[in-house]
Amino acid sequence: MSSYIKKSVAAMQGYTPGEQPTDPRVIKLNTNESPYPPSPAVGKALQSLKAETLRLYPDPVSLALRRKIAALHGATPDNVFVGNGSDETLALCSRAFVEDNGAIGYFEPSYSLYPVLAQIRAVTARPLELGSEFEWAMPADYQANLFFMTTPNAPTGIQYHKALVCAFCARFKGVVVLDEAYVDFARENCMDLALEYNNVLVLRTLSKSYALAGLRLGYVVGSVPLIAALFKIKDSYNVDRITQAAALAALSDQAYMRNLVERIKTTRRQTIADLERMGFCVFPSESNFLWVKPPRGSAADLYRRLRERNILVRYFPGGRTQDYLRITIGTDEQMRALTDAIRTLAEAG
Amino acid sequence: MSSYIKKSVAAMQGYTPGEQPTDPRVIKLNTNESPYPPSPAVGKALQSLKAETLRLYPDPVSLALRRKIAALHGATPDNVFVGNGSDETLALCSRAFVEDNGAIGYFEPSYSLYPVLAQIRAVTARPLELGSEFEWAMPADYQANLFFMTTPNAPTGIQYHKALVCAFCARFKGVVVLDEAYVDFARENCMDLALEYNNVLVLRTLSKSYALAGLRLGYVVGSVPLIAALFKIKDSYNVDRITQAAALAALSDQAYMRNLVERIKTTRRQTIADLERMGFCVFPSESNFLWVKPPRGSAADLYRRLRERNILVRYFPGGRTQDYLRITIGTDEQMRALTDAIRTLAEAG
């Protein structure tokens, strides 16, 4: 039976997404979703969409959407690719920019999808261990065909200094994908590098700051030849009609997105203060989540005890990440419930 | 610059989708869309969908939708995979079931995406020329890791005899994907083979008979190990929340779909009679389109002259297909406009 399946696929495990509980009582702080709804413009776009139009194929190249994105970033539509979530775009990069005997690089720890993409392609995965404080640690002789760099990084929330990123892009011999999924929550971004360097792509998503994880829309900006390669190998109609319309509406309401981001950042400051007061080690976050180390007891234990109280955070077992928890910033009320629960657990010993 | 791009990707052209004109006056008979809207249940599902829920990721494994599909076909959800259109599912098959030194087979002519999928994987494409009447012609010693068989075939509309298909599946050493995109318009289907043979997958889409080309939903039914392999390598959240809800609504209204199909089949009979009366050679169609050879003049010329009159049909230049046109079945009114235009052109000489 298994002889029908490609050996490398048979041998691999696949990516494990964060849990999606159906119980509405669960306070869900595990997958970096927004606790707030998307722009009202999205709801209006959905209401005004005529179901009748769904009989027709979507624009295969999502031109209206790409024009909007290009205008936001001072690029042309030929610099912009849109995908069925960032995940599709990352997977396309792994197929467009790496020969069969090539290598894909990424930091460890980072987005746990990257090694899976290398497995699917059956190419060499070349993880690079971050330093003791999860800081940048790139050896001068490091080589790969493609490097996925999440900045701000997940699960640590740390943003790398732009000068370092820029210097790396300038000397790296392959394609660098700067995955800026969380960058709207950060102090700076690297979009200009995508338009300056031939080998740099900057990836964005509507899943986090635009509160549209359920819509599946990611986009990438970069030089025309790299973008054209992604177009060649994408599925013919990779972004459906509804998503094109809803994403256009969301991107057209920048003020709403900025406001959501400010609310999250305010809650982030408060939560960091509360957790530090309780003795947690909290890494400096430039994202919509916190990477924390509990003051006593194991992270696994705290994860389980919070879960018993219907508070779901993210725990990555095994390796260095097992000493930490990743906590999405929710509403003020949700974060109070979290800190109250932690306090109660600490008092109970 | 091009050194960043995988050589096989740099060398390939990509798939060319049928034209999507924006002029509403165009009678669009070129991409096998439905001339009728989808079930009213789809509109209701969209209206009742709360935009607020889009802040959350979709169910990564589309369980409710797979349960519905399983029930429709007497299968279990573990026999069912759903994708972002059939195209995603076909691409996943090319990655799951073919080693790097393997081969992908398909009939020629058939769906022009298949050779593109082989190019993207940089594996051997092993096309098999159909007979003079586009009939089945499979040599006994034919080998490949994966065979894509569209049945009813596109662009010919011909359905292969089930006994032949069954015999091929039984002796073929690789995986057979029976792409039944058009099967709801046909006299029989091969779904039972997917549940009987370990190496057979049957692919369906909501793009044609459900009138939802703009939604992007395809599904595949087959043995548990093959389906599990597709799940391992798919994008984490490949089907968005809205599509899952709308597809569930459409699949739950089988009566509406059956009624649409009957209307198309009635119009198909009438159009065949009209075209044959004008001397066209019309192949026996089990689909929502016709494969026709004009009685005089070139197919290219007729394509151009119809186009000048805002009637768009599909023309595949080069090779054997250049003598034919593929015409989607539209409404009765649209098909009268087509046959009237052809008559006028013939009279004008």
C-alpha cells in the first residue's frame, strides 16, 4: 500500500496546527488570532457580495487586490503576489527557489512549518540555533538556497535589528523571505528591503493585525522575477472571489487596523507588567503574543493547569521551547482572567 | 538574477487559464462555468456568516464538510480530502505520489494543467495520445507513478466506458486519479472504484454542476492511506471559513444541483441538434460543454469571428485540437445567440 506514496512523504509527520477548541467558554490565547473582529468594511463587503457571481471563476491573478497592496507599499502590482494564506506563499517559495539538491534555512526556534516545508520538498533543512536569549547568531559561512526569517520571530516575539537583517540580505547568496506576519505590532519593518534587493521577499498576512485568520490571505512583495516565478507555479485560481473582495475591503481600512494594533499594544504593556510583577521572565515582544518563562514549576505544568481552567495558551514540548509558554494578547478582560488564574495557582502552590 | 529561481521553474511557462472578460455584454462560453447561479442555500449561508468569526482560523481539516461529503458517497470522513479547488488537490497528488525520478501520465488531449504539474515537480510527463476519435488507447505496457484521467474528458466531453476504466485501475501499478469534474452531467460515475481500489482517487469539484467556480472547492475520495498522505502535505489551513460554510450549504441542496444539471442537459440536446443541422461534427458529450468541428473554414477563424460578435468560446491552438472548438453550454438564450451568429456567418460566407 505505502508503495504508492512518495517515500519522503510517507516518512514525514506533517505540521501540527494549534488546537481549535469548539467550546465557547475557552479563553483562546494559543494561535495568535485577534481578540477583536475585522473591520466593519469586511462585513459590508460580504453582505454586498452577490452569491450569483460565484458561478464565475475568480480573477486568476487577483489584480484589484494586488493594485491595492502595491499602492500601500509604494510598489507596482508586478512586485506583489497574493496567496491562500501566507502558508501557500511559503510553500510556493520552497518550490520556486530551491533545487532538488538544495537547502532551506531558518532559525531554531521559529515557525515550526519551515522544517515541514523542507520535508515536503525532500531537500536539506538547515536550521540555525538562536543564542541563549533567542538572539541572532548567523555564522559568516552559512549557506542555503532559501532562508525563512520570521521577524518579529515566533514563538519569541523578538524583532531582529533591521541593520543586521539588511546586512544578511546583502551578503546571502540565496533568496531571503522575511516573514513579517507580526510586523504591524513592531517598531519598524523591512518592506523597503523587498524593493531594494533582488533576493528579498517580504511576506505579510491578514491573519493577525487585520483579524482575518479565517479568510486566508497572505501576500508577498519583492522583485519582479521572483514574483513572476511564484505566479508560474501557483494553483490557477488560488484566491477565491470572496477572499479577494473581503481582503480588498480590509486593506482599504488602514485606520481600523492601526487602532486594533494600538489596543493590542496597550494590553501587551499591561500584561507584561502584571506577569513581571509575578516573577515571570517576559521577552521583549514586538508582536501580538508574549514568550514567557514561569518563575517556578514547569511550563508544561502551568499550561495544563491553565487549560483545566479553560485558558488555552501555546506550549511547544521538547527542546529549548519546553521551558516557555507562548501567550497571545487577548482583550484586557481575557488577560485579567489569565493573570488572576496564574495568581490563584501560585497561591495554591 | 535568474540564478535564484529553480532551473525547472525558470524554464517553464505556467498554466494559461481561459480568458475572464470583464465586459458584461460578452456571452461567456469558454471556461465551463454554469450559466445559472448556485443554490439559494449558498446565499443564505453567506448572509448568516458573521464577519466577526473570521478573526479565528478555520477548521484545518474541514471536518463538517468532509462528514457531509462522506455521507453523500457512502464513505467515512477519513476517505475524504477537501482542497482549495480541484487544482490544489491535483497538485498535492503530484507531490504525494511521484518520486523525484518518477513519471506522471495523462491522455493527450486532456486538461492542460497536467503537463504543467509535471513541469513544476520536474518529473517525467508521459502523455498518451488518444485515438483518431479521441477514444481510449492505452498500451498494455504503459507505466507511470500517477495517472490523471479526466472522465468525462476535457476538452472532448467524452466519457470512457466504466469497464475499461475499472480494468485499467486494476492493473495499473501507480495511483489513478479519476478527475470527475464533469461527471454530474454524465450517465454514470466511478465513485465506487475509489472505495474499492487502494490506488484509485476520485476527484470532484463544486465549480461546474454546483455553479461555484468562484468559491474554490474540490474534493477527493479514496483509500485512507492515500488521503492521509494528502493531509500531511497540504497547507495548514487550506480551505477558509467562508468556503467551508458555503460548500456545506451547496452540498446539502442536492435537489437544486440535479435540477441545474437537467436544465443544462436539455439545452445540450437542443444545441447538439442545431449544430449538427448546420453540418458541425459534434462529439457525444457527457459534460456541460461540446467539442465540435466546424463544417467548413478553420476553427480558429470561427473562434475569431464569434469573438468579434462578443461570443467567447474556447480555442486550443496547435496540434490536433486546432481543428475544434470547445463550447460551454449556457442558457437556452445564449445558445440561440451562438447558433444564430454561426448561421449568419455561414450565410455571409
